[in-house]
Amino acid sequence: METKIFIINKENFEQIYLQYWEGMFAFCLKNIQDEEVAKEIVQEVFKSLWERRDDLRLKEVERYLIRAVKLKTFEYIRNKVTRQQHLENFSNNAQKLLLGISVNCRRAITKNLDISQQITCSM
């Protein structure tokens, strides 16, 4: 039994887009909760499909699109969590640094006050 390879061209690309866009968008939106980001992810998947059309040898377009949109969605979620963790770490480190600077400044001010008081007292 021969397996049919699906060739993507201008005509069937539009048909594929119209047939699968809504379901892909719904999946993204459900998982991301951000309409603009969901649209961008779906657009990115279709853009990649179009750009790679000459190299792709697809047996099932639907399976390819579903898998691609799932991977992009989960990649976005993973990167978002990673960015949030980095921001939290940065924020925590910045606060610690500022507290450290604050403590050092207080020490320096205290030392300067002690010196200035000694100078004032000795005059």
C-alpha cells in the first residue's frame, strides 16, 4: 500500500488555513489566555508551513498542524515561566543588593558622623 504525500501549494494552503485556523487558535487561547499571543502562535505555525512547503513531506496535514501548534504553545508557556522566574530572581537580587548598599551607606554615614562629631567636639 502506497502512502500519499501531501504537497502544499498556494491553492490548498488557503484551504488548509481556513479549515484549521479556528481550532488551532482555540487550543492556544485555552492554554495561554491571551488572544494576541494565540493569534501570533497560529500565524507562526502557518508561516513556517508555507516557508517549508517545498521541504515538507506530509502524510497528514492535520496531525502536523496540531502537533506544531501544541509544541509552540507549550514552548511559549515554558519561556513565559522561565522569564517570570528570571524576573523574580532579578528582583530579589536587586532588593538584596539595595539592602546591602543601604546597610553599607548607613555604616559609612555613621562613621562619618562619628568623625565629624569628634572633630566638632575637639574644636
